Amino acid sequence: MNLIYLIRSVLMTFVFLGSTVFFSICALLNFMTFNAKKVYDQIITNWARFACFIFNVKVNLHNPENIPQQGCVFLFNHSSFFDIFALAGAIPDVRFGAKIELFSIPLFGFAMKTAGTLPIARGSREEVFKVYSAARGRIQNQEKFALAPEGGRFYGENLSPFKAGPFVFAITSKAVIAPLIIKGAYEVLPKNKFISNRDRWSREIEIYFLKPHSVEGFTNENRGELQRIVYDQMNAKWTENERIKI
């Protein structure tokens, strides 16, 4: 049976690549015509949900009432590239921070840029803060951003220490911080693997939306306190019970 699962996943990987080209072209056409945010929202959501569908991955949402209605910064644990599909399919109007190297991919990189994805240069703290500074006004326009405070993809018994950038962004933008935990995405697509869900016919990803935090009263001087509060909250949910095993 494992061979059947593998063949399915390999074939669907080519389908996914084709769909990425298709949705990137849709983003380009939107840029050339309407350049409407709601159209980008729909393109991103459909791309993400299609990826979950073809690899037979079901996404379950827990406590969606904790999703802020205004502009906010979602902070999520990033263990797998499949986190993006799960979260983008669940929250139609969210924008992500993505490593700047992805923007050099022909067509796809341009599609990400036009849709409002934030280019994150992980090796340059100064450039990251410039990107966050330029995006502050978008929070006031009720945009939602999803950032990985661990600074990359990590998977372990505990979350990795959080970086300062997302908290500085939230504080200076006066944005609500909305923490969430994603479980099960690593098992779908571990880091440094390219074939999703290769050993199961179906899998499930759980997204837990945690209690949001106002940044009122916090500054860059006492940012560390907020960082600790959010880390403890997210890490407690991450370590709660036994995670889904491969």
C-alpha cells in the first residue's frame, strides 16, 4: 500500500506544480486588470485548499472565535511548508512573510509580490525591519499577517526561541497579536522533503487559535515580556498531549 500512496503523492506533486503556475497566472492577470485585494484573497485561498485536497489533507480548526476581525499579526509555529496551505485555506485574507529567495522564482515570485507577501531576508535584521516598517500602514487597513516567530522551520519537543522582529512589528503597528499552533503539518511534509503525504492515504492538520493579545502598554523596551508571555502560551499548547505521530 505504501507504494500506492507514494505514486499518488508523486503524481499529485506534478498536479500541484501545474496548479501553482495556473494560480500565479491568475494573480498576474489580476495585477494587470483589477489589482483587487479580494481577488488575490480568493486566488491564494483556492491555491491552498486545492493543495490540501489533492494530497487528501483535512484541516480542523479549534476555537476560531479567537480570530480577530481587525488587522492583526498571527504568530504560528512553522514546522512544515504545508503550514502555509493549512493556514491560508483557513483564513482567506491572510498574508505571509516568506524568505526572500522565493521571490526570485519566475512568475511565482512576482505573484507573491503583487499579492502582498512580505519578503523576509533572514540574514539581515536591518532589511527585515525595513519590510515590517513599510507594512505598518497595511495593518490600519485591516490586513492580517501570519509570521513565524521562530524565524524558520523547526520541529522539536519545544518551540524554538522567538525572534524579536514579529513583536516589534506588532508593537509599532499597534496590531493585535493572535497566536496559533499548527499540529500535524510536519507529518504531511517534513523539512527537506518534497513529496507530501507519501506514506498515508489521508492525514489531518489541527489549527488551534489561542487567546489574542493587545500590545497596548508594550514598547520596544519591555517587548521581551510580551515575547515571553506569547512563547509560554504557544509552547504550552504545542507540548499539550502527544502530537500526531508519523
